[in-house]
Amino acid sequence: MSNFHILNFGCRATQADGAAIEREMLASGLLRTDETSASVVVLNSCTVTAAADADVRAAVRRIHRNNPLAKILVTGCYAQRAPQELAALPGVAWVVGNSHKSQVAGIAASAALSAGAPVSAPPHSQTDHNANEADEPGNISALISLDQIAAAEEIGSVNSAAEFISGDIFAHTEVLAAPVFEGDATASGFTRTRANLKVQDGCNNRCSFCIIPFVRGNSRSLSTERVIAEAEQLVRAGFQEIVLSGINLGRWGRDFERHASSGRNDRFVNLLRYLLNRTAIAKLRISSVEPMDWSDELIELVAQEPRIAKHAHLPLQSGSDRILRQMHRKYRPWHYEEKVTKIRAAMPDAAVGADVMVGFPGESDELFRETYDFIARLPFTYLHVFSFSPRPGTPAAMLPDQVPVQCARQRNRLLRDLIAQKNAAFRRGFVGRTLEAIILSRSNSPSQPGAANVAEALTSNFIKLTLDGDRAPNQWITSQVTALTEAGLHAHLA
């Protein structure tokens, strides 16, 4: 047994955690393979919604059915929240919370290299979450929820052989991360063109609906020198774009202040300057940054610096002041609107996106209309719309006036229809103009004789682009937009 497979669920931060685990396992001499032949399968889980939990349980059942000899290790956010729940699933050998995620590669490597010998976990601290601990930070898995009842019904029998390792996530100070690459090398060419680099983890906010602080801990940052080193390595490898990500990215560097004696002002905007000054990266792209962290200084830098993609993502959640207060969000609708207005004034062609939640408890038709009208009048170019999912132990899960699922789904569709219209209008405005784009992949259409080759690209302002011809991936080009397509734009080289 000397091979493994990793499945990642959820956000960019989880993907980065999985990449770090994979890098360590490869360094241990293990070989990457598919899940049906792997001796150890690592599931790096998400728990942001009940559906995310269900996806992980379904994957465990599938892997155990198709590869019954595999040792399954579940880690990540679900593993931190409810380790006993996952440990009871047949086929699971270990459950390792985020608090002990740095041990995952060692556990898996030890098992995979044991060549069929009886497998046992290394010494660990097995937490026993009980009802008396329910109010303590990090022990949120003690709370009973409908999700846990549903999971127990799915499990049926208890897998008593599984070990689980989970501790106080708020004592965690490490940032586990490695670059995540978009695409893979294929027969048609090199397609790993964009790298996601996680530079921050955890969150100090306490939004009433969000489980993430309880499974990822307090905000903490990758050191400046470590970020520079990772970025320089990516540049040497030929990558043309780095996407900076984190759980609360705009808070990067704030945790350094408690330990710094130099008096250096560590803020996210300064990290961007460090990267621009000390690396030769062609393009930086910023992932999600909270509204109030879009300072005038950050907006000005993104607008004026040609090596930063013209793309701003600001989580909104709701356009209703009453709902935002119930969510414990740290801004009001007029604060948010002011930030978006400044971004659009500084960057008229920028992509502006947001996360929006529908169906939060107490969201009446009138309050939803406030969100709908708010979105309709602001210059959004895309949205990530999702329905409220009660997470065990969060204040919102216990609020009255829960919104029926069908109602939330209807509101979800209304917002998706609205943003589709706004996105089409945004894209239509670029027909006949030139746009900068990075080529992601090319299609040679071998199954369709005579079919034209088409290259796929992504513009600096986050629009999917297709170009005729055999274009080599991993290069920035200037394109002349010729037509609107169903999901993007079509262009040729300018």
C-alpha cells in the first residue's frame, strides 16, 4: 500500500488545505491515484450547509462501496464540527479536525506505507464532546441538530473502530496552505495557468448564521516572507496569475500587530504592494474581501495597478438593514452601497460580485424585496446566491420565523434571473472593444472533423472568453471582442 487519493469539498481555503496535505504526502513517497484503487482516501470536508455535510457522507458511502479495502480519513470543517458523527460511518478509519489537520499527511502516509500491516493511528488527543461542554468555544459538535439526526439515520450502525482527533480550534495558530492550480496538464497542452494561494485562515467575526469561526478558529495570517516565497515559486514555475484567498482575506496581517515590535503596518493592501514589488507575477487577482475592508487605499491600488485584475467581490448576504442586523453583519446597506459606488467610479469596467443569502429567518416578502431592489440598482455583474441552512449551535438556527424551503428556492431563482440579465448587459457592453485575457485551455475537437479549434480564456474583469484558433494556454493576450455568447464573449486576437 503506497498510494492515496484526496477529495476536497467546498471553498478555496479548503482546496488550499488539501493541496498542502497532498504536497506532504507526495514528499513522503506516496503516489497519487484514483479513489477506486487508493489504499488511503482523504476527504477534506466542508460544513457550511447541510447539503455540504450530506455530500461528504455520500462520498464516504460511495468510496466504501467501490473500494472496501481503502482506509478513509475525513478531515476539514465537518470533521471539526461533528467528529463522532463521521467516525460512526462504516469505512472511516480516522476523523481529524482542523485543529490537528497538520497530522493528516503523517497519519495517511504511515497507513499507506504499512504495506498491509494492521493500521493504527499515532498517539492523539481524542476529544469527548459532551453536553456539559456545549457552551465552550470549539465544542460546537456537542449540540444536537436535525442534520445530526439525519446523519445518524443514514449511518445505521456504529463503526466503533474509527479514531477521531479533535481539539480546541481557537488555540490553533498555524496556517496550513499550499497553492491550488486551476486545471491539469493534458494531452492538448499545459493548462495549469492560474494558482490559488491562501494567505489567511479563520475569522474573528461572529455572523449569526455562520459556523466557520467555530471550525476554523480565529483569524491568522501567512507571514509576508512565506507569501513572497510561495509566489516566487509559482512565478518560476511559469504561472501567469495568482489568486489570493482566505476565509477573511481583508484581515490579513492584523494578527501580526500583537507580536510585532518593528511597528510595521501590516495590512492587506501592503501585502499586495509587497507582491508587486518583490515578484514578477504577471497578474494578481483578489478573491472575496469584506465590504468594510475595501478601503479607499485598496480601491485606488486595484484601480491604478495594471498587474491587479479589475475584479472586486464583496459579500453582501442581504440588502435589508433589518436582516443584516439579525445576521450580525458589521455594515448597513448604505455602507455597502458606498463601497460599490466607489469601486465602480474608480473602475468602470470591473467585475463586481457578491454572496447573497435568501431565506434567513424572519425574511418576509417585504424584506426580500428590499434585497431584490438593492441588487437591482447596484452595478453587480455576478452573484453567488444560496439559501439559508441552519448550522447547529449558531444563533440563527434557533431564531423563530424560519422561512419555508420552497419559498427560499423561489427567491433564489428570482435573484438568479435578475443577475443573469445584469450580467448579459455587462458583457454586451464590451462587444467591439478590446479586453485583456489569460488563455486557460484549447480544444482541438478531434471528434468533429473540420471543426474549428477554440481557445478558452478569462478576462481580467472575470468574463469567460472564447477565441478561434489554436492558442497556447498560460499567456495573457489582448483580444478584440466580436460577439456575445450564452455565458461569455467571443473574440479574436487584437
